[in-house]
Amino acid sequence: MVPLSHYLALSAILFVLGGAGFIFRRNMISVFMCIELMLNGVNLAFIAFSRFLGNLDGQLFVFFVIVVAAAEAAVGLAIIIALNRNRDTLDLEDVDSMKL
């Protein structure tokens, strides 16, 4: 059996990589994928604690996180497509205000 610390270390690595990508990336799609990577790191920690403690609470939280991530993906991608059509760029530096 794999110890809990291994799962939590992998979860922390995923979260830190996602956070670093969120801070240092300039492309909206890359930032969007980094947010999803951070959510997956949190989901892994929830599942690991759920398995370690022997209850289903962590898996229930993961279900809700996945539902929220799906809604965020739909709305986020719609906003990214609209900005790309209006501004012809996906660079975060070029999209600094909501006015056209």
C-alpha cells in the first residue's frame, strides 16, 4: 500500500506547478489549464485523505469540485473565445480591460 505522504507530495507538486504556471504564463489557454491542474491537485488530496480515513466525504467533495470545474470550463472557454474574436489575441497583457 502506498503511504499517504506520497499522495500528498504528488498533490502538492501538481498544485505548485499549476500555481507557477498561473503566475508566469501569458497565454489565456495556458493559464486556464494551470487552474485545472491546481484543481486536480486538490482532488488528489481529497481522494487520498478519503482513502486514508476510510470514509466517503473526500470523494463527495471531489464530485462537487469536478462539477464546479466543468461549469468553470464552459464559462471560461466561452469568455476566451469571445475575447479572441474581439481582440484577435490570447495574451493576458493585451486584454487588460473589458471595453472594446
